[in-house]
Amino acid sequence: MNSQTIYRLPTEVVHLIAAGEVIDSLAAVVRELVENALDAGATRISISLFPELWKISVADNGAGMELTDLELAATAHSTSKIHTLRDLSQITSLGFRGEALHSLAQLGSLEIHSRAAGSYEGWRVSYNSLGEVRETEIVALAPGTIVTVSDLFANWASRREALPTIPQQLRALQLTIWQIALCHPHITWQVQLDGRNWLALSRGTTASQILPQILPKVRSSDLQHLSLEVIIPGDEGLNSSSSLQLTAGLPDRCHRHRLDWVKVGINGRIVKAPELEQSIIAGFARTLPRDRYPICFLHLQISPHQIDWNRHPAKAEIYLNQVNYWQEKVVAAIEQVLKISPTQFPESLHDRRLGQILKVAENKGNYQVDPPPLPVESNDEGLIELKAVAQIHNTYIVAEQPTGLWLIEQHIAHERILYEQICDTWELVPIEPALILQNLSSTQVEQLERIGLVIEPFGEQLWAIRTVPAILRERKDCAEAVIELSLGGDLQTAQVAVSCRSAIRNGTPLTLAEMQDILDGWKRTRHPRTCPHGRPIYLSLEETALSKFFRRHWVIGKSHGI
């Protein structure tokens, strides 16, 4: 039997292995340097990329460093963020392990220019592979810091060769910058690639002003932002506060083909949080078209003692206390965002639609109006007031609201009402006499059993249905509805099918009272913007947009040719 001798690794090998875990790509370099800049209070960050030369430079206007700090900045495990073991449970900064600059010195050539705020001189310091000062000199420099690393992975050729292609790394780097920008919307970004402008982001106050710069097809009016203060159970007596910020794409206006823009940030950093991501997806359930996914950014600011960042070298995964509590908060926040309130209708949203709508309106239409209009009294706090005034083509309800008119498709609005009622009170009830169906396949029988219906053989190719959804029991088309339910899908799919079949059909004349009942029920639903299939329910024509179209804002003399 061969014996193996255990050796203690040389210090330089230990440092190289550790550096390889922290810095594993160009994106990782940018992430670590940008996080240091944010910790220094920067509001403007400029990045210069020379990927073919394996060179990156990050400049910021943060607090800067004195020479004494620069001399220690790249040594192993040196940081200004924590000092004691207790500090590990009270981390409030993005960088805290003291590994980033030392790792860069290990993997490339590191140089830092910095001038501390209030100081009259700046310094340039270069470092050797151990992070020790190699050269210093006084330089003219604005307050802030410039960190430059070149020849990355030059002394680790196998790592450089194993990295993805430059275009792939640039894509990952771009995503890294976008994610940091969402968490820190107050930062102005300027990125150059080989000396040419490559990416720029203007500062904002919330992520809702950053997302349209990242996703060009998404407009600010397509997004809704919510900010909530949160008291975590157990923190009531502590001098700490937590908050939840949610920026969500409204499902009737924007969505994605892939599940690539459901992001979770915690205390300034995007993290992998599967439980919270699933809660976001669940919160948008049955509001989007088939095979479409939400656009949503959740940012939690949580008391430091509720988080453990020491799960992953890149701090991309965390241990979060009371996950179930936060899941409930996230679902409730999404429900609040998807409500329709009077503050959610900026003029710009309707300007782009108005021309087409009014061109269609020039064609002769069939209008049904039952005078006099019914007065609507509403004390629903936070809900928009809607008053039914007409029905068009026995399909669309015309509703007056405080800032204009809405067109609501009656079938899908009623479908949304029924779907949420069915989900809340799903009940299978006995039916007498039993419903007799014939020629069901074994798959159809299994499907009806799967969603809970009692079904029994009743003869040759005959089956007796003993229970049905309560909403279908009195319908004349109950048999057709049950056959539809047998065609596949889970319980939620069955509930959608039942609500769709039970909703008022387009082409059905309605009185104003019936229209008003639909409006009142629809605006109280949890997800009033779309039907369970993801179709938009309403179209708004705002008074401001109508005024602009009919030129009511013109000066009278000018409009009369004077």
C-alpha cells in the first residue's frame, strides 16, 4: 500500500489559490473594485476596459486614501471594513474580507492612484505579487481613487486559457454593472472599451429609472415602484430598520420570453435567493401570457444580524433568517403593485396609443347607451373610481374615471373576477342526477380524478360524474365544461378554464347596472391588469392626452388663425 506524505503548501501557492477563488473573471475584477468604490461613498464611477491586454481601470470620486492606507491596501486580509470577530455579524459594507486588492496583486500588476478628501496631494503606489509596496510617488489628482490592474492571470496561464471568450466575458461584465446599478441607482456610470464609449447609465432615485436604460423596450410608464418600511419579528426593540423596494413591470405592458429579469438584491448586492425568486414568480401567477415571465427587481435592506454573507467567495449566496416571513412580504408587495390606483397613469403612456385609437373611432360603430348614467359612490381607499357610461359592440364597457375614459373588455374583466373567486372558494359539490358522459379516454378520466371530481364507470364507454365545481352545477353547458376540464392541466388550469367558460360572453348586451357591477368587482381583484391568460383587460384614454389630440391647449387666438 502506497503512503502519501502531507506537505504544507508554500505561502505563494496558498495566496494564488485564494486569489483564484475571489477573482475568476474580468467581471469579478470589476465587481470587487466597484464595491470598494461604493463603500468609499462614490457617486460617479468610470471604468476603462482593455480585454485583449487583460487590463482594467476603475476610477471613482469617493473618499480616497492617505499614503498610510495605500501602503497596507494590497496586503493579505487587510480591510477598513471590519476589525473584530463581532463585526462579522454586523456587516454593513459591500467589501469586508480584505482579499480583493491582494488577490489582484497576486494575479496581475496592481497600481493605485488616490487622493483623500481634504488632502492637498495624491499618491501613485504600485505593488509586487505579495501586495507589498514596490514604488510610490506624489501625483496631481482629483479627490478619489483609480485602481488599475494589468496582465491579469499572466502568472496563471491555465486559468486564463480556461476562461470564456472575450465577448462572453464582456457580456457577463455588462450584466454585473447593470446589477450593481439597480442596487445603487444614485451612481453615474461611464464605461469605455478600448478607448471608446461602450456603456453609460445616468443616475436616478430608484431602480425604476435605471431599468429602462438597461432594457430599451421597457418604458418608465411600464414599471411600478413600491417602497415599504418593514419591522422584522424580533427586531421591535432593536435600533434597526428594514425596508422592501420593489420595481415591477406591469404585466399588461411588459414581460420577457426568458426568466432572466427576476432579480433579488439584499443590502446593495444582487444575490441568488431561490425562495424569494419563487415568491416573485408566484406573485405574478396567472397575470402573464403563456411562456412569458415577469420583469421584477426586489431589493431588501435588512438588519445586518439577519444575514450571513460567508456562504460564497463572491458573496453571491447568503444565509437569510426568517425567509418565510420575507416571502409573505414579497407576495403582498406584488399584489399591492399590481393594483390600479389613480397615480399610475402618466400622460406619456397614452400619447403613443391615442392616435391609433381615435383613427379607429372615426369608423361608424354600434353604441348602446342606457340613460341616465348611474351615479357611482366609492369609498374604496386607493381604488380608482369608475362609472359605467356605455357599451360598444356589446363587448367593451366605456367607463368614466376622474382623469379620462377607459375601455374594458367585459368578458376578460368578468373572467378575472370569477377566477379569483374560484381560487379563494374552490369547491366541488354533488350533482343530482349524475352527469353522464361517454367516450372518455383513460387520460381524460385520470385528469378529472386528478382535479378531484368523483367519476365512476356507468356502462359501456359511459361515466357518471358525481361532483362538479360549484359554479358549474346550474349551468346548461355543465357537460361541455367538464369535458373541457378533462383535456389536461393542473388544478389551476382547471380553475382558469371554469372561470373563462362561466364569464359573460362578448356580444352580450348589458345594462348600465350590470356593467357597473362588473367594474366594481373587477377593480377590487388582486390582479386587475390582466386576465388569467395574461391578456390586458383595459385601455385608458386620459383627459390630458385627449386635450392634446384635440388641441385644447392651444392659445385661442392662434387656434382661430388670428
